[in-house]
Amino acid sequence: MKKSYFFKLILLSLTLVSCAQDQSYKEKIKDPELVQANVKNLTDIIVYDIFSPPVASRVYLYPAIAAYQTMQLANEETYASLSGQVKELEPLTKSTNENVNYNIASLHAFNEVGKALIFSEDKMNAFQENLDQQLKDKGVPRSVLKASKKFGVEVAAHILAWAKGDLYNQTRTFPKYTIQEEEHYWKPTPPDYMDGIEPHWKQIRTMALDSSNQFPPKPPLAFDLTEGSPFQIQLKEVYEIGKNITDEQLEIAQFWDCNPYVTHHRGHAMFATKKITPGGHWIGITSIATRKAKSDFQATTNAYANVTIALFDAFISCWDEKWNTLVVRPETLINKHYDEEWLPILQTPPFPEYTSGHSVISRAAAITLTDLFGDNFAFDDTTEIEYGLPVRSYDSFIEASEEAAVSRLYGGIHYMMAIEEGVAQGQEVGEHIVQRIQTFTGGDKELALK
């Protein structure tokens, strides 16, 4: 009798220990580094696949929203659904399967949506296989992993069906920009004289903006090459800075270049350098900020959702102005009127000049990050280390955005008017988004950020 009782006691103890071990995975999969790895993998694929800056913002957006919407289902007391806040997004419904873990489902939804928007599906598949193995190594039961991945696929299908309504596919069939001969209009620039990128991007559905031209900047300066005219003074400023650039200005220009595809010509040979996009740089800053703030899984997912919305709408707002005003780039006029051998420090990107994309999207992202993490959030920007550039330090997101904006003057690719008005445009876009998009429920924002 005693032996039987003792045996049952041991069996019960082993069962309790086993149950405790079975549940220990739940803490391990709260690790925000799982979110960070997902985003970094997507960035690496975007660089590899060479997406233009506006298109890259779309590739970041939908996976981030898929991840957020999934995470939110399990955290309704702290986070609000984006359904009803961004355009035309229908709400998700919680799974009836009790085995679904919403952190795992969130990670998988991100990757499934991302895979549908990139070219290198094999890279995403390999990453997902590695992630699955990591989750198994953390002790995630097979039934939980299977159910969570299945729900992630369902979420991805929901988000991708919504994404199809943004007119992206339709704009792939629209005509290219026809070059206009008048001198004040944008022309393709050296060395490759590429066609203008995304002339119809203003028709893409916005997330929080009422329309692509909700916040139009002031009109550009009147085209006038007369000595001493406001336009000529700004053109000459670009020319003179290019000839007399300081070491600090050069470092700033190169740090914020963020040109996803820079071509290099050596005689008859040509090769290209791939780098992150401007939006990708601010995704990198979001990674830095969330890590410094020790944001948890949910807060990290939330930060990426907010920043990607800001970047996406800012690009649409900026591209609306670019392809409406069609302002000629400084390089075109300087080569024709001042010095045919003059080259900008940075390679001029293939789209019109006004307003500066860096200025608009950087300020919108900075406003969003400031709303999340505060006014005086100092950080070291290590985003460009892997591209051979040094660390730069900032006392705030706004300070970083101001440097990003003026870098385009130092780089020789923008007039000051495009920078100043681009910052103002981005400010309006950013302020509108942080007012319109409310992902925190009640008064729990500070709690959620811890």
C-alpha cells in the first residue's frame, strides 16, 4: 500500500514538473528580439531585391500591420485595433483554437505577408524554417506551433486581400512619365538617365491621410536663372557647397544617402552598390529606440506599425508634390549653365526634386517616434555600420530628422526650398498621423511602453 502511494506521488510530481516545463516556452516567446529579427530579415531582403523607396515603404507596411493586428487580439486591454483607423481594414476575429499563441501567430503573419510582397521568396522561406526551429528549441509544443502558424496564414490572407485594394497592382500598368522639353521640368540625370520612379504613386491608397494632397507644401520658387533671383541663389548654393564641401558635411551626406541602388562606372564596366532605403534607415532607428527603451514584444510590434504607417503616408504625400510640380534637379542646370564637369556628392535619384523625400519622411517618422518615446530620446544611430559608415549620435529624433533633411543639400541633389518645405510637409503629415492613429487604449500608453 505504501509502495503504491509512493509511486503515485512520484508520478504526480513528474507530471507537475512536466507541465511546468511545457508552459515555460510562453515566457521565452515573449522575447522582443524575435520581432527585431523578423524586421531585420525583411530589411535585408528589401536591400537584396532592390525596391525603390516608395515601394519599400509598402513592403514594410503590410507585414507590420499584420503583426500588430494579430498581437492586438491577445492584448485588447492595452492596444486598439487598427480597423476603423486605417482605410478599409476589416477587423480580425480571434481564433477558436485554444492552442493558438498570438506572439507566434504575429511573427508568422509578418513573414507570410512579407513573402508575398518581395521577390526572393526562398530567403523568406529559409528564415521561417530557422524561426520554426528556434521556437521548437524553446519548447513550443508541436500543436501550438501548428495552430499558431495556421492562424498566422489566415491573418496574412486577410491583410493581403486588403492590400490588393490599394491600387498598387493597377499602377504597374500605367504609362511612364513623358519627358517635357521646357528647361524648368525634371529630366533624367546621369549616370544612367533612368526613367522617373513611381509617377503615379499619389494614387496609392493612404492609411491615415484623407488624400495624397491633404498637406500640400508651398509652391516651389519660380524658375528664374537671372543672377540674384531667389531660385538662382539656391541653385548657386548647391553648386558652391559641392565645390567646397567640408569633411563634416561630406560625412552627413554619405551617412544619409540611403540610395538603394547606386551605379558605378569604370570605363566600359559598370557595377552597383545596394543599400537600405530612406525608410529602411528609419526602420533601423525604430529598432535602436525600442531596444534602448527595453520595449517588450507588444510595444516593439506597436512601434513598427506606427512608424511604417507614417513612412507610407509620407511617401505618398511627397510623391504627390514631386510629380505635380516636376521641378528640375540641380545637377541638370549646373551642368548646363555653370560647369559641365560638376558632379553632386551623391548620385541624383531618378525622380523630380520638390519636395525632398528625405525631409518629408524623416520628419514624419521622427514625429511618430517622439510621440512613442518622448522629446529628448538620445540615441546612437548604428544603422549604417554594416554599409561601412560610422555611428552618429543625436539628442532626439527631431535632431536626426533635421540632419537627414539638410544632408540632401550637402549631397548636391536638392535646393534648400525642397528641404525646408519638405520638413514642414513631413511635420504636418506626422502630426496628423499621431492624432489619427491611436493604438493605445485608455490611459495605458506609459504602461505599454515599459
